[in-house]
Amino acid sequence: MKSTQRLFSKTIDPKGLLIAWAIIFLWFLSLALLLSLEINWSNPLIYLGVLIQTHLYTGLFITAHDAMHGVVSSHKRINHVTGWIAAILFSYNFYWKLFPKHHEHHRHVATDQDPDYHASGKFLIWYLSFIRQYVTIWQILLMAVTFNILKLFIPTENLIVFWMAPAILSTLQLFYFGTYLPHRGESQNAHHSHSQSKNHLWAFLSCYFFGYHFEHHDSPGTPWWRLWRVKEKQTVENH
């Protein structure tokens, strides 16, 4: 299949920086509101809040990911600072540790040199391998210290439900829709990647269009919020 990289301008759209900081702002706003919410398990807003905060956590990681591809801002330092902040907010992930591993994934996709891949194809084993690649003792320590400081001012239950649980759920969301489904089993295409059927609403809700995974590997310079356009182009080319 013809690469779609040539379909898009190499000029970085300034909207990318606005979208990145909108996600960061919405994460802060949502978290602040939820941490002050009285938890009543019969209130459906509690469960909706967890889902929204999980999705925004995923957005933080996707923002850091786009920065790794240099598509958040054409200003290199602003691009990387934005990515660094988004990664830190996602449970103290370290941007410059993620950076080389992600590019190894693109260079060696679905091979034993791919840090995101596990040849077993088994969900739990693969997920644990994925987590071991990215979670460090420093992250755990920093989260523990932050938790113990915040609980002096914020109810412990709120911290667990709206700060910690969504972060864990987000790793499952990112892994399942952004790694496991796209790379499990055999793929005969150039990028060893599966891609979900065209459904832009579900693609956004499930993982910010990263279910369109072949499209991402084929056009890594396309920001997440334009991947649906790549899908549209490839759908036309295939018919």
C-alpha cells in the first residue's frame, strides 16, 4: 500500500499546541472538581467521573506521544516541554525515558527488539511485560510521596477513586487499544499492524484514534487528531 506520508504537509499545525494544552487543562479541571466531590456510590456521576478522568489520562499520554513525534509544536523546545509536562502528570512518566523506547517500537515493530511487543500474544503476560518496560521504582516512590502529602488536604477515597484508579485504568486502555489489538497475531503488511474498522466516534473514545494503528505507523508525522483523515484516505485507496 502506498505510504500516506506524502498526503500531509510537513508544516506543524499550530492547533496541535492548543489541543495539547486543552487536554492538560481539562485533566486539571476535571481532577480538581472530582477531588472535591462527595463520593456516593449510588450517584452515577461517580462512575462517569472515573471514565472521563481515565480518558483524560489517556489524552495526557497521547499528547506526550505526539510530542515524541515532534507534531505538537514546530518550536522544538515548546514541543518537548509540553510532552514532558504531559508525561509527568501521567503518574510521573519520564518523557526522555519514553522517547527512545517509543522510537524503538517504530523501528522494530512486532519483533524481539520492540519494547512494546511480547511474542506470547497472551494479554496478561504481554500487559505485565509492557508495564515493566515503563514503570520505574522512582515513579512508584514519587506517587507514594505525592499521595501522602495530598491526603492531608483531600479525602483519601477521592484520591484513590479519581487520581490513582483512572491512571491504572488508562494504562489498560492504552495497552489494549493501542498495543495489544493492533499488534497481536500475524500481520502481513509493512508495519505489522492491524487497524480497526472505520468508526471515527469509537476510534476517538477508545484511544484517541490509535485504533487506526496501521495509519499511525504509515504516517507517524500525523497528529492524533488528524488520524481519521488518514483512515479516510486509505479507505478510498482500498476501494
